[in-house]
Amino acid sequence: MIQTIFNKGAIPIAEQELYFSAMRHDAIANNVANAETPKYRAIDAPVAEFQEAMKRALRQRDRMRIPVFSFRGYGGVMPKPGGGTEIEFQEIPEHTLLDHLENNVDMELEQAKMVKNAMRHNLVATILAHQFSLLREAIGERVAT
């Protein structure tokens, strides 16, 4: 029963989004930290593969009699046993401009990705906090005013 409560609704979806955005933040921060490293190649989390994995999980959930979300992963994005997401970071092919250090980190692009990723992470964290608040109210049999 408890497993079903946490595998239904927005909670498991938000959980996977949080894991992914945290891992993507690590990749972006790594790029920023290595902006002056000679011959460094920028990396990123596989966004398209993650989105495809989420679509597949949602389609599978929608086909079930009791709709339970089960994230199985796709491509370079796989669930870890016990929770979390394992990601194979990819070199960014669209970063082709090399500077004098033969480094392809575009700081403006990395900053934009970091802001967008942080906004997404914060939005999902807020949704997850609200879902847990609703669950707490349901368990406590009282309605917050």
C-alpha cells in the first residue's frame, strides 16, 4: 500500500525530475569550473534520453489497471537500485567553437543552462513539497486552512 502511494500521482515523476536536474547541475558546474582548462570538452546530461524515458514511463503507467509509475530509463539515463538516477554524461557536439586553450566551454550558454535548470529544479521541488503536504493532510485527517 505504501509503495503504491509513493508510486502514483506527481510524487515519482517529481522525484525523477529532481534527480535528473541535480545531476545536470553537476555537469554544468563542471563545465563552468573547467572553462579555463586547456583542451577541456563541455559535457551535459542526456536531456532527450531523459525526456524519452519519462514519456515511456508515463505511457506504461497510463496502460495499467492500477496506474503506478515505474521509471526504467532509456539510453544514458538509468535508475539506480534504491533510488536515484545514473547518467552517462555526453560531450556536447554543438559546442564547436574552440578558444585559444582549445576549450569549447561557452560561458554564456552554460550560465543560461544553469539558470533554466535551477528554475526547473525549484519548480519541481515546490510541487513535490506541495504533494507531501497534501499527503500529510490526508493521513492526519485534517484540512489546512
